[in-house]
Amino acid sequence: MTRTPIEFVAGDISALAKSLRAQLLERTSPPGHVELLNILARATGHRNYQHFRARAVGTAVDDRGLPAPQVDAVDLKRVQRAARHFDDHGRLLRWPARHSLQQLSLWVLWAGFPPRSNLAEAEVKTLLNRQHAFADDALLRRALCDHGLVSRTADGRAYRRVERRPPVDAAALLRHLKAGASGRLEAAT
């Protein structure tokens, strides 16, 4: 396994020596390799070796010194392309040809399902028919189930929204459609 060398720099060698001495005196036995790495990292003001390493390679770290989770950026062009398939009231006008836009559109339909509630097939049909304008609720039901956004019993009698967090693009599309609808409502009153 190849190792990436990490530069170790101490701004003040005297402070480094004092910190090392104090940490070593607290111990009853000599430190192991990883413990020594943590001691050196703490002597330079880091929380531990992982924190030191993450800072050295330019990775963002959280308050525990662990690499921070990456924040996904919203693909605004994709969100805008998906939004073109909806009318002013947030109804799906046509089924997108592109799979990626279909997935975003399904999240909008998913958001219209009541959370933690079982629905009969007729209720799902009514719900979906209010949310789209091209009269193919069976396609949408299948797609929602195939993408894991809605679950159904083996006999197809009961449907239930699968609770999960929408991806960042889907959340942005939901916000966009909601803001558009509320903006139009405010303008009308």
C-alpha cells in the first residue's frame, strides 16, 4: 500500500516540546504507533491524527475531527428542465422522455402522498389523477413502486409512501414548484 507523505510543521518548537513532554508524562507505558501519531497531532493543536491528516490534505472536518460529509450541489439546469414538465399548479403535464427527469418528477408525485398512511388503489388513482394531466395513473403507480418511492402489498390493494429524504435536486424541484404556486396565489389575491 502506498503512503501519501504528510508534512508535519510546528510553528513553535518550544511549545511542541512542552506539549509532548506533558502528554508523555501522563502515560504509564510507552505509546504505540497510532497513539504517538495522536500525541504529535495534539501537540500541534489538532484534535487527533485524523483531524491533522484531513486538514493536511485539504479535506473539510467536523467538530470531532472526522472528515465532514460532502454536500451535494444542486444541478439547476436539470431542475429547470424537469420543472418545464409541470404546469402553474404543480401538475405533471407530460411524462418526461429522459429517465433522470422522470425520477425527479416522481419525487413531486411522492410528496403528494400522505405520510404513514395506507391507501387503496382507487385512492391512489384519484390522488395521482389530481397531480397529472396525461391520464396514465397506472404508469405513474408502477414507476413510483419500481423506484422504491411507494410500496404496495402483493395483491396490489394497499399502497404506502416510503419515507425517505429526497435527493438535493428533487428537494430543489419541490421548493421551486411550491414557490411558483405560492407566488401565483399571492399575486391572485
